Amino acid sequence: MSEVLVLVDEIDGEAKKVTFELLTAARELGEPSAVVVAAPGTAARLKDSLAAYGAAKVYVAESDDVPNYLVTPKVDVLAALVGAAAPAAVLVPATAEGKEIAGRLAVRTDSGLLVEAVGVATEDGAVVGTQSIFGGAFTVKAKATRGTPIVTVRPGGVDAVEAAGAAVEETVEVPAADAARATAVTGREPVVGGDRPELTEASIVVSGGRGVGSAEKFEVVEKLADVLGAAVGASRAAVDSGYYPAQFQVGQTGKTVSPQLYVALGISGAIQHRAGMQTSKTIVAVNKDAEAPIFEIADFGVVGDLFAVAPQLTDEVAKRKG
């Protein structure tokens, strides 16, 4: 069985949920091999969790230089592995960093690139990616016809399923970065995210739109999110109006999410927003406009004032949790 390379997405030695989704997807194509490109000691902390989701092998590419450069070390390591291991495919998270890595890797290896896949499979010996396009209006299948298929998989697009793997470690050298051609990290500033889950990792997301009315009134969104243990999101209209920080924007020009539950409060459902959340498993919408486009994709909809509906929902959830 051909191996499938999976680029591990981690923070401080803890794998992000999308890594487990990629390992699950890789099992549809062959034998998953996790690729850890990070600072020394990271792979040892990740090994058990990677094994729990089916990693047959763990390529350990560790160097003190890795944290000091953007994307280049990861592209270098993946390109070397593509040449040495001849994998059936390379799966990369469809994050901002992951998409840049995938694009560079495709050029470096002269390979086809499939972007924002929400599923992968093998058909007639070819790797096929399922994609949700045009704001979720169409679902299509595409395949790479050149080189090793490089596939970016949308976080939340695949359900992570555990499966025992051996996680046999194999050390890989990290090529020395060419300082003249690589982008160096010159400083770091921690993101203040509070206690809520990270937006693209959350299983529940509560988002507010222009209908919330102001930054102060966004508290109604935060209270519902907190009682549900959810992340908070915002539409582009809400961000542009100054109601909420841009880092929480969901949509085509923001973050793409695919949680188990997505609650849209005061969001009309413009195609730009729908492109970033339409693959959510269950969508609940509250809007006073019965003709709002969000209701076209909502599983459950309430036509009403969000400031009347959301507090009632918050109270009811709190009672049931209590």
C-alpha cells in the first residue's frame, strides 16, 4: 500500500484537530505517514496522538531553525520526501500557511494541486478530491493529472476517526535555509484569544452579523457562545462595521469553518459568508428578515429579533447544563 504524507499542524507540541482529520482522510488513499517539521522534541510529544489516528510512520524533521523561518523548511522537507518516498499524495491543512506550503510544493515538485477539499478518495487509481465551490452552490470532484497530488483539506471537512497506527519514527534532515531566499521570523506576539476555542478548531461556532447593531451589543453573541462552549465568529459586514476584530471573520476573505453546529445571529447569508461556513454539519439561523438568504441553507431557522431569541436560548441551555 502506498504511503500518504500528512503535514502535521501543531502548536507547542499539541496536534490541532485538523491533523487528525488529515490522517483519517489519508487512510482512504493509502498508509498515512505523519510529517513533523518543528523544533527539537516536538515529535516525541505528538507520537501517541498521531498513532491513535492511524499514523503508520512519523517522519521526524526537527531543527532549531524551523521556528525561525516561514513555510520554507516545511516545503523543503516535503519536497525531499516526495522525491524519496514517492507517496500516493500529500495532504496539507487548508489554512493560510498550509495553502502557501501546498502551492510552493506543487511548483517545486511539478505536481497538480487540489485546494479546499472536503473529502478525498481513490477512483480508477487516481486521487480524487471533493470540493465545495462557488460559495457552496456546487459540489465537484477533481483529480490531479500531473506528478504527486498535493491536496489541501478544509478544517472540519472530514470527521476525525481513531484507528491504531504503529507511528514508527524515521528521522529526516531539515535542509539549511537559504537566508537570502527564505522569510525569517523577526519577532513574535501572542494572540490574545481568551478561554474560547480557536475558531477553525471549534465544534460549535456562534457568529454575529450586521444585525447585531454595534460592538457593545455583540455581548449577546458572546454569552450564547460561552454557555455552549463555542467559538465566536463574525460576518464581514460586522467586522467592516467595527463590531468585532478581523481575526474572527468567517467567510471567503476570512476563515473557513465546518463545525458540528453553526449558529448565525443577525447574518443575512451573503455568498461571501456562506463560502466560509456552508459545510457546517448543522446550521441554525436567527434573522428578522424571512427572505434572508441564510435560511436557504439553514437546517433550523427562527424569524425574529435576535435580541429576544438569543437570550432565551442562552438561558435554556444554561438551565439544561445546570
